[in-house]
Amino acid sequence: MVPCDCDEAPGSFRVVSRFRYGSQLRAAIFSSATRAWQILPWTGEAPAHQLFRRHRLLTGPQVEGRVYWTHARRAYCIVLDTATLQFSSIDLPPHLKGQGHKYRTGQTKDGKLCVVHAMELTISIWLQTTDSGGADQWRLDCVIPLEREILKVAMGSLAQHSSLQEWMILDGIVYLSTSETSGGAIKLCWFLSFCLETRKLEKLFCKTTYNDFYPYIMAWPPSLLGNN
């Protein structure tokens, strides 16, 4: 879901659906204002990269009017500009190759593109910056061990909380969960948030089932608002 065009009715929105056929891509846009779909033509080969049939693109965030899909096995993102409706691609830090399920792309509090990579109980934060020639590049901002903080907030041992699963990065907040290994099976147990700005880790709730989670921010329900 992405914001509406400036000339559409206030409160309206657009839904973007991405399709892939081999190495070709296309997008379909639904407008809540017109209640119609706009089907875009197929692109040529995915910009700057070959999409391999065996590996899928992972759902990614929307940052400053662009939607990002990371490749499950390759260190790059396919990008859709929601204003021009054009596809492009960007490279990610090379060491992320083959680790598509261990990192997430998102945005910092000030709207900059970032990547957070989790390895066991340590996270690495990468920020997209611009070099002296104006080209985008990735800079390793910091590596943060979270072992002590996780054992403190989740109350347990390393045997119970052996690794982290990232879910999403929204407005500078990383949403993740700990994993518990029991009898060879992995059971996710605590859902946490980590602020990229303050470096503060908080416990949100206990997670008792193995299901995917998709955090999002919504307005307070109007029916619960007071008269004033």
C-alpha cells in the first residue's frame, strides 16, 4: 500500500502488486479513489540483474516513495518508484549474499534507507550514504551485541534464546523476536523492538505460536476518540 497521487481525494490510497515472469517484471496499481486497476507493461530483463527462477524476491519496505524487494539469494534489491512507476535496482553490501532471511531493509527515523543484519544475538546496521562523487554507497554504521540485553528483558539462558529473527523496520524501529530451540524444532518466543536512534531494546509480548508477523502503524480508531 502506497500514498495516493496529489490530485486524488484526501484519504485515498494505492495498492501495488508486483508480478514476475522469468527475468521480467510488471506492476499493477489499484487506486481507491477511482476503484480501477492500472496494469503496466512488462519490463525487459530486471534492471542490472538477472532474476533466477529458483529464488524469489522477498517482501520489503516503502522508503521515500520507493518500494524495495530484496533477492533471497543475491545481494541486491529491485526498486519500484511509486511516482514514475519505473523499476530499477540497487546493490546491497556483498557479504549479505545468500542471507536474505537474516536481514531486513527499512528506514531510519529521518527517512534514510538502512539494512539491519542479525547473526545469532548480534545485529549489524548499514546506512546508505553518498560518496564525494554523488554515488550511493553502503557504510557499516555499527555492530551491536545484544546478548546481555536480550537475556535481561526476556529472562532466560542462551540455550533458550539462541538467535534473532527480524520482521520489519518501521521509522527507525526494528521489530524482531528471539528463537528457542527445543528438540530440534525452533519455537519463537519473545517479540522485541530495538530503536536505531537510542539503541534501546524493549520487550513487547510473548509469542507462543510459529506464525509470520507484519507490524504496521495505524491511526487510533475514531470510535475510541473523545468529543474533545
